[in-house]
Amino acid sequence: MSTLPQHSEGQVLPFRQSLMAVLGMCFVMMMVAIDQTVVGTALPTIVAELRGFDLYAWVATAYLLPSVITIPIFGRLGDYYGRKPFVIAAILVFTLASVLCGAATSMLWLVVARALQGIGGGMLVGCAFACIPDLFPEPRVRLRWQIIVSSAFGIANAIGPSLGGVLTEQYGWRSVFYVNVPVGLLGILFIVRFLPHIRHHTAGRIQLDWPGALLIAVALGGLQMVVELLPKGSSSGTVLLFGAASLAAFAALYVWEQRTPQPLLPIDMFRNPALAVLFLLAMLVGFIIFALMFYAPLLLQGGFGLSPQQAGLLITPMAACITVGSILNGRIISHIDRPNRMLYAGFGTMGLACLGIVTTHHDTPHALFAFYMFLAGLGIGFTMPNLTIFAQHTADRTHLGIATATLQSTRMIGGMLGTAIVGTIVSHSYLWRVTEVLQTENALQWLPQLHNPQILVDPQAQRTLAEQFAQHGGQATELLEHVRQALVSGIHNGQILAVFIALVALWLVRRVPAIQIVRPDRGKRPAAREEP
């Protein structure tokens, strides 16, 4: 179907169908958001049952890596063929993968199922976000509708941590994956019925850039393996092999994308300095978000001994305030001369949140920890919508889908690096401190039972250790307290890195060209323009 005629100013559909189509997008976004937040809360319990702390970070990165690869692929395919069929296929893949995650009997099974879920999530993100500018070409109209989508995403984030805690305690961790099924079915119902099939490219033969897709997979996959293996003392030859493969693939991708007639990643898009800095900022915000999302629950449950439900309640303010921040952001940026200032506010607030978490300890008031989560959510709400709006405004119309998809993809790359690097810092710091404690106590024989923190979220394993320790005349309670402190210290070290990343982002924001959203009372000039 070709581009539809506009039915009212700034939108291509009548109001009722626009509303129903946007509600379908909301269900899609809610499914992705719920999955991200409920899994983070349930993950310590999952690891304790499936016995695989070594793969803790891989539950996140196995989802992120396929997402990073598929986002630009399906963003580009959506530009060519229209986004509706890919959104429907993505919901089906994501829902099926969620069922497989819930049926997992080992950490390896879970990681593989999460990878399949990442493919569906990448298809969704690559196409769903670009549906909004398709439906609402005029920036001010688009902004109003985008607030609805951001609010739905935020509501799902808000209920996710608490929902994950309640489901984990009451019905078991598998239920946190099965909750995606009804949301996915609702999304399909609305998308099939109300979302139009809009194609921007209707003339000429379309040649798919499959070599480009393969090179992206090799480049990012090799990078991920280097990040995972290098700090773990793996064979230097193996690390060098993956590193060389990644560098060679990136170089080949650069050359190939300049020569192919229909590139998957148009190189001229990356030469646009405004888009380039937005992509970099998206990567940094992804690093901070995932460093918080996946390790704050472990801090609360493993480090401070809270239940999954208690941890979910304390993390809820972060998720809820993404909505608050997005709504406030939408109201503010259309009434200030320099909306770029909201990026300073966003990254500054996220940096303060991470710094606050670094200061937490077992006796920190829960209200204070919730306040830090509040700051984090507010900062995310001030940052992510603006990066998307600025990128959609800056990109050419023919690159709208791939620019939007690439922004989300770079955010995923940041999340992938954040979970892997912070996970490595946590694991190494924890093991070093536990070894030091056991050496002091002349109890190194207990290192195999304590070599990773999964025992701290497994009451049965703790009771077993206490019984064994008592038989040798020791007190397990004091030992476990030292182990908890080791975990807390490791997570604090990871959050210090997140603070540094926020400072780097603040320094980079100054390179974003000033974007102005012009008010309607300023005549018939374009609704948005880029200032030098």
C-alpha cells in the first residue's frame, strides 16, 4: 500500500483509527518494557534455581546482541516493504520465545531462548518506533502522540519490577515470561485491525543488503565476545581472534556499504555530525540504563537480603518516573527555546542517581534508595524521547526508519556493553574480596561454594552451607555477611563506572546542534528546524 493521504493536519489517518493504531503500538511497547523490567527483578531467583551465575550477564546480552543486529535490518526492510508485516511477525516471535523462556530447565536453555526473544525484540524496535513518524509526519503533532507511546512504555516499566517480584514469589519465576502472552495477543489484535500498511519505496527493484547484515552480525558478535572473554583471563589467542574478526568485519562493512546501491546502513547518515553524536549518546544512555536495571535487583536481593517483592517495590520508582519524565519532557521542550538543555538535565540526573547508589549500604533507608531510583527514571524520561525526536528531525525522509532503528540499536549496543562490562567488574571484585576473607579465616576450602553470589539469593543453599560450616566449628552467619559486603562492593564499583559514563555524556551533549520546536503562533514557518 502506498503512502496514505492526510486526513487532518499532521497525520495520515482519521483520529479514531490513529488512536487505535497508536494503542496497538502501546501494547507492543508495553510487552518489551514489561519483559525488560520483570526479568531484572526475577533474575537473581532464576540464577539460584538454575545454578548458573556465570551466565548471569548472558541472560541480558543474549537478548541484546540479536536485537542490535536485527534492529537496523528490519528498520531498513520496513522502509522498503512497510512496517506492518514485520511488526506482526515480531510479536509472534517474541511471544513464542517468551513461552520457551518460561519452560527453560537450564541456564543455557534460557540464554538461547532469550536470544530468540532478542530477535523478536529487535524486529519490534526496528519497526515499531518508526511507525509513529509514518502516521504523524508533522513534528508537533508527532510529539503529542509520542507522549502516549512513551507513557505506555513508562507504565509498563512502572509495574514491571513490582509485578516481577509478586509473580516470582507467588507463582514462580516462569510466570514473568508467560505474562507476555496476553499482552502480545492484544498487540496483534490492534495492529492487524488498525495499523495501515504504508510503504515509502514503491518504485524500482529492491535489492536486500544481506552481505551488510552478515558483516554487522560478525562485527558486533566478535565485539561482544571480546568484552566477555578479555576480563575473564581467557586465552589471549581466542580474544585476539574474535577482536581481529570484529575489526575486519567493521572495516569490510564500511567499504561495502559505500559501494552497494541500497545499503543497510547508509554511510552518509553517519557522516552527519548531528546524527553521529545522537547515536553516541544513545549508546551511553543504554550503558547506564542496563547497568542499573540488571544490577540494582542483585544489589537489593543478594547484597541487602531483600525478597524479590521488596526489591521490585524499591526499583518501581525508576520505572514509573520514566513516564513522569517523558510527560514533563513533552510539555517542556515545546515551550523552551533550546530543548537540548533537557539532555543536560537527563544525563545529570542519571549520574546523580548512580552516584547515590554507590553510597548505599545495608542500613540505607528504603525511602532514600527509592529516591535514587526516582532520579534515575526521571533522567531516562528526559533523555530517551529527545534522542528519538532529534534523530527523526535531523535524518532525511528516506533514512527515517533506519535512523530511528540505528538510534535504538546503538542504545542496545550500550546496554550490551554495560551489562557485560559491569558484570565483569562485579564478578572480579566479588571473587577477589571473598578470597581475601576466606584467607583471613583460613577457610579457602569453602571457595567453591562461594565463588559466585548465587548462594546469596538461595535460602536452601545458605542453610546447607551453615550446616556444613557448623560441623567444622564455624559461624556461617558472619561469613555470609562478609560475602554480602563483597557483592555490594563489586556492584558499587560497577556503578562508579556508570557515573563516569554519565559525565562523558554531559560533555558530549554540547556537540548536539540546537533543535528548536517552533510554537504554532510563529507563523507558517516549518514546525521544527535545526539551528547552526
